Amino acid sequence: MRTTKNTMTSGSIWKAITFFAVPLIIGNFFQQLYNAADSLIVGNLLGENALAAVSGTSNLIFLLVGFINGISLGAGVVIAQAFGAARFRDMRHLVHTLVAFGMAAGLFLTAFGVLFTPQILRWMNTPTDIFAETAQYLRVYFAGSLGLVIYNVLASILQAVGNSRYPLYFLVLSSVVNVVLDVAFISLCHWGVWSAAAATVISQLLSALLCGFVLCRASAPCHLSLRSIRFHAHCLRPLAVYGFPSGMQNCVIGLSNVVIQSHINLFGPAAMAGCGAYQKIEGFCLIPVMSLALALATFVGQNTGARHPLRVRSGMGFGLALSMILAGLIGVGVFLWRDELMAVFSTDAEVIRLGADYARVAAPFYVLPACTHCLAAAFRGAGRPLFAMAIILICWCVVRVGTLSTLMTFFPTIATIYWIYPATWTLSSLTFLFAWWNMASSLRNGHKKAAIRGGR
């Protein structure tokens, strides 16, 4: 089974990025459906408190799982560069080292999540009337988190060589399984909130096993041999250099969101349910943005490895423009139909009102996270992951948390929380645009100098 034929170093730029991104968009839709299915089914079958219990965990899950998944995505850039440069021996070692890391990290996450869930929920000011349900949901989720981590590791390997189809197929299948199990466990078996997490865990494990099957049968150089899974010392440094900044980027975003969630929790279960439901909607809306960002990181990574600077510059411009246009159109739709979208998750008027208010503030600014995510991905692919991490760290963690904590002292309303996101999106976008302008100029000048030397 061949999986290494999808090079992005030649041919039409817009086709290379778009055709790679489309399966990612569909796949990420089903990945987000994983997360939203629990809220949709729990909210409609078990009520407001159960919805709050599930919704209030999203940011914490992203914090703990996002770090490991970010490392996998960053490491995928290293594999993409090795693939673009035809360094296939290095690529084989990178693949097996990354899988070994995923197995170790997944086991650690399981132990950490199960043991420390109650203490973390106390730090987040989780209301006492939903504390038990929230803890049960989280513990079951983390007990099976190895499947989620391994799936993301294996999917990043496939995507690094230009194959985004198989991860899509497996996400579609596992998402359907997740929904069926959710309904069966909650509606037919009458189990509690924890059973929604069990359904997710089973589905994630299925997708991981299927990705592993494909890689075990793949042709070289991305063939996975179970007996060869181990840490290769010479691969650790490049994986750390690229992966750690991406992981830290996800981690700081998650950390700031957990802090913000602790502020939301102070406003009670209705606020938790309303804000959590809106965040599920926003997750769906930003799927094209995140998919194009991943496609752009792979495109830039392969062409950086193949030494095509002008192609890198053109691809960055196309990906950014397409992402911002799509995000703007989606934002308008969410703004106009915010009440109807919220009603999908809950019939409670207060929950709908709070979520719709959140959408009214944030949706018009979706072009800003589109700008930030795409340019951050492009910088990672071009070999500057620390720079991208630094901007995200400063704008989306330090400034966001510090500003919110200060403002809540003087303006202790939930609207203050809503506005902190557009404000920090603006700051990060302006910073990245300035940096990208300088980088694009450098790529253009470097190409001209190379042409002059070639003419001599």
C-alpha cells in the first residue's frame, strides 16, 4: 500500500494546498464531531447540569492533550522536510521515534489525568452541584487517552507525506461509531455522563488501530515496523526543536483557556453550558482555518526541504488569503444565526442567551485567528517554530490572562470574558503580519540572488 506519492514540491500551488486541505477539513469536521457529540446528546437527554459538566472540561482536555498533539504536528514538519529532501533513512528513524514518544506520552497522560482530575477541577472553581459528574467524565476520558494520542501521532506521519485521505476515512468511521455508542449508552442503557466519555474512548482507539494498520502495510520510507519502535538518539533533537514549540503553543493556549474557564465557572452552570456550547460551535467554524494551517505547514515544510523559496512564499500568500476569506464568511453566518445554532445544544433560554451573546461578540472577528494560525503554521514549516511559539505565548497567554485578570477586578461581567478573545486575536495577527512581510521580502530577495549567481 503506497502512501508516499503525494509530494507538494512541484505542480500547481493552489491545487497542492487545496486538495490536501479538503480531506483535512472533512476529517477535522468529524474530529470536532467527536467533541460536540457528547455535548449535543448529553445536553438534550440529560439536561443543563450534564451539559455543563461536559462543556466545562473541553479547555482542560485541550490543555493536557493539546501539548502532546502539538508535538506530533511539529514533528510532522520534520518528517515532511525529510520527505521533501529525499532523506528516507532519517525519515524511517523519525517515524519510529515519534511513535515511541506517542506511546510513552499517552501512558503518562492516562496516569496523570486519572490521578489529578479532582484537584484540577477544584483549581478551576467547578461548581459543587456538577463536580461529581465532571470528575467521572474526565477520569474515563483520560483512562483511554492513549488511543487519542496514538491516532494523532500516526495521522501526523501520514499527513507529513501528503496523505490526508486515510485519516479522513478513519475519522468518519470512528465518529459514526461515537455517535451510535453515545445514543446507545445514554438513551438505551440509561448510563450517566461518564458513558459519553467511554463512547469517545472506544471510537478513538478504533481510529488509532486503523491508522496503525495502514502504516504497517505502507511502502518505505514511512513503513511502520512494530519491532523497530524505539527512540533514535539522533532524531530526538530535531523532533524537540520543531515539536516542543508546537506543543507549547497548544499548551499555552490551553492554559489560558483553563484560566478563563475558571472565571466563567464563577457565573454558574448556565454560563458554563452556554459558553461551552458556543465554543463547540466555534470549533466547527474554525475547521477550515485549522485544516489550511496544517496543509500550509506541510507545504512549506516540504518545499523548505526541497529548497524552493519562491514556491514557499507564493504558497504562504495563497493559504493565508483563502483562510481569511473562508473565516470571514463563516463568521457572518454565525453572527446572523447565533440563536438557532445555540438551540441545537439546549432548550434552556438562559443557556441560549449566554451562548448567543458570546457569538455576537466573537464571530465577526474570525478572520483574526485565521491569520494567526496560518502564519504560525507557515513559520513552523519554514524552520522558525520558536518564533511562532513566542508570539502565541505572549499574545494568547501572558497578555490574555493578565489583561482579563485585571479587567475582571473593575468590570466583573461575563461580557469582559467575551471581548478578551478578539482583543488578543488582533494583537497576534498584527504581529504575525509584520513578521510575514519581512520573511516574504527575504524569500524574494534570496530567490533573486540565487538567480543572479546562476546567471554568472
